[in-house]
Amino acid sequence: MTVRTVREVMSAPVISVGTATPYKEIIDLLAEHGISSVPVLDPGGMVVGIVSEADLLHKLALSGEEPQRHLFERRRRAVARAKAEGDEAEDLMTSPVITVGPDASVVAAARRMEDEQLKRLPVVDAEGMLVGIVSRRDLLRTYRRSDEAIRHDVVHDIIQGMLFVQPPEIDATVDEGVVTLTGGTGRRSSAQIAERLVRGVPGVIDVVNALTYEYDDTPRLDKRYEFNAEVDGPERPRDGTLGIVE
């Protein structure tokens, strides 16, 4: 089965805590379930924050440390100190929390994790209710697919299902997740589209595009718009015509 959305890789149900959950209970939950963070829910079940091991470590790291006395204490230090003094999830959590929807692509979820340097993302529905959680490990599972499974999806879903051709007109081989496309298309743009579609198949690490084409219909990149005396004359035409030098 082709994995395309967060819904298909997320874990559910989710270990979570309420805003009033005590510090010690959160530590016990993380240790018991072998996880690094837990979503924090309000009484209505909406995700309002997340408590991670890093949030909990502030209490230990800043224990006994004297507050900085100068006026411009760094904001990050101030936030860390506030969490170190907290005893319940509401005081300890990071908020607002970064989330992802269940129908988001695994690629979009991976990019969000990378951009925000996160290990886990709560998955919420349109109302902000918690429906699951997705981790880096969950997303990386898409790259553990066999070459045979990847080729099946490339041939069945892309070549036959979207390009509407049959091998060997366009065919694919897969080696360690790297797909090589062979055969030919009428237009260069069709070969480029085929490559982009194949790159979106879960488990594909790279694509070698060996497709040939009969006609290059892609826009020329070497055209320059310059002054042309025959067109512009001493004055530019009133209709704004530009001379195109090939």
C-alpha cells in the first residue's frame, strides 16, 4: 500500500496530559512509554501545548541559580526560568504548539519537523482536537519499503495510472530506492513531469531520468529582451512592443 498521508503513519491513540498534570507525573509517563514529549490538552480535548524532556530539564538545569539582575535578561533565559519554577503542565508546556493535519502529506510533515527542529508533531483535526501523533521514526518508515513495492507503485500508479502508457514505452527499475526511468516520450516536458511524479512516491530516494524525447517543448531560457532599432526606431512604439533578439 502506498503511504501518502500523515494519517497512515501516525500513532493513535496518543498519550497526553491535562493542563493541571503535575511535573512528576509527566516524567513518569515519558519514562513508562519511552517517549520524549506529550501533548497538553485543555478540558475540551483541544491541543494547547506540548511538554518535552527539554522543558522538564529546565527545573534541574536552573535549580539554585540566581536570577540575572541586569535589565535586559535574554528572553530565552527568562522563559526557561519560568518553566523551571512551574509545577504543572500548563506552566511547563511550549505554546502555541506546532501541529499537522491527518491529511497532510508525509513530505509536508517532514519539512515542518525539519524547519522547526522537532522530533514529534501532534496531529489535529479541523477543530484542533488531537487525533494522533507522528514522529521522525514514523516518517522514516516510508523509506524502508522494498524495491519491489516501490516499482509496483511507480508502474501502477504513475506510469499506467497517471501517464496512461504501458511498459516498455516507459518503464522503471529500482535499486536501493533509486528509480531509473527508461523509454521515451513525445515531449521533453512529459519526461520532466514523469520524473516529478515518481519523486513523490514513498520510498523513492532519487530518480535517474533516462527518458528520451522527440521534441523539446520547454520554454527557451536564452531569449533576451533588448532594444531593436527596427522595431523601436528612435522612439519606443506607443503599444509598448519590445524587440526580441533570438
